[in-house]
Amino acid sequence: DSDDSDSSDGEENTLGSRQVTDYFKQAHTLSAGDFPTAPHPYQTFASSTITFHLASRPKMMNIVVDRAAELYGLPDFKPAIVDYLARHHHNLTHTIGGRWQAMLDCQLPFHHIQIWSKLRIQSYSSYDSKTLLPSQGLHVSPSTVNWPFGRYDSIIISRDGNKDWPHSGLHGHEVVQLRMIFKPISGLQSLLSSIYYAYVQRFIIMSVDQHAGMHVLKQALQSTGERVGDIIPLFQIHAPAHLIPCFGQKANSQLNPQSSDELSSSFWLNKYWTKELFHS
């Protein structure tokens, strides 16, 4: 399948059918070696609780890192990668934020990446371990005619490997916005190019709004006013998040479904969107 051809949005469509694609089964058959010619790393893979599915053909097959950073509006993309490589191994939970150590003109051990604009994740119900839930679609793409500010979905990620979503609630987790899904292109068969990554930007989780009954989120900003972002392995993603802009006393007249995420700085985390979020 192609990253462009997968036109389904949001939750897997099961209307008129009880059929739900089982990505856990697909991931198992791949990891068991049933398809020895399948490209590595596998584009359907699973953690202990989540399955991830990427299209077999990326949105961008081979793009220079600097060009990707420009296209996605991420001036700190390169130093974020350098900091990730310097501080963390591929199998460690990565935290978001902190002071940059790398400079903007830093050098990377690779020059090109592949980029995906869509990701599907799937899990079993946390209330019935035998019930496979429909997969959920996540989108991350720069400006287009229909989405002039880009389309960047929000997600919940782990920052503490000892905490279990959703039973631990937001403890040990972060709410972030997906800004890029990518894989380095390296001439060597190294750990660097053996997994998929995401660049994400963090929200600060504030107190619960007593009237709405939902957590308030604010964009985390550097002292320069730039948003706080970082690199994480894709397997730290746990669930989609649904955000509702906090309008305050007066709403921005430019807000619409395509611009609200980018023109707002404060949001409610919509706990009424799913059962897991409601009890988190």
C-alpha cells in the first residue's frame, strides 16, 4: 500500500461489516519470519500492547534532512536528532524537552530520510483483553491546499516505562503533537536505521478545569518562543488524543477545523472521546 493511497481517516471503518483488520496478527507473522523477503525494518510491528502500521511506500522516499526540516517548519530538527543519539539508546524511554546541547549547524551520521504522512495504531480494549479495537489513523503532513497550516494529530506517549496506559492515567505519560514520522537512510545496517522515529512537540499538562472536567493543555515553549520538541522512537506512542481549543473570552476569527490546532495555544484534553481517555 502507498502512503498516498490510504485515504481512510480516523478510526477504521467497520460500518456494514464486523471485519476489523488484525495488525497484531500481521506483525506476528512478519516477526516469525513467514515473509522472509519483506523489507526491514518491518512496517507493521508491535510492542507489548500496541501495533503500528505504516504504508509500504513512504510519502517521501529520499529527502535531504535540511530540506525536510524546512518543509515541516522544524528549525531544530537536526539538533534534536543529535541530542537523541547522544543521550539515548534505541531501547530506552525518551523524555521530551530540556536544554539543547547540539548546535543548529551540527553534523549527522546520515543525510537523507524517508517520511510517512500516516500511521495506524491498534490495541486491545483495556476493559476486555480479548476485544480487538479498530485501528486509529494518525496524520502528519505539512501545508496543503486543504490544510494550509498542515495536519498534525496529537497523541499520548510514554515517558516512564514503568507506567501502563491507560491504567496509570497521565502519570508517566505526555501529550504531544506529531510533527514528523521518519526513518534515517543509512548505508550501514545499524540500529539507527532499524527503527522508526517521530519528531513531536510537547504540551504542558495543567490542572483539571472544574467546569469542563478536562485537563487543560498549553503549548510548551522555549525562552525564544519556539515550541519544545524532541525525537522519540515510534514505539513510545500509546494512543491518539483529541484536543479542543480553549477560546477564552474571545475566539480568534481565523479559527476553523483546519487551523484551530495551530492558531490556539491552550486546549482541553477531551476525555469524553474514548472510554480509555475518560478513565485516565
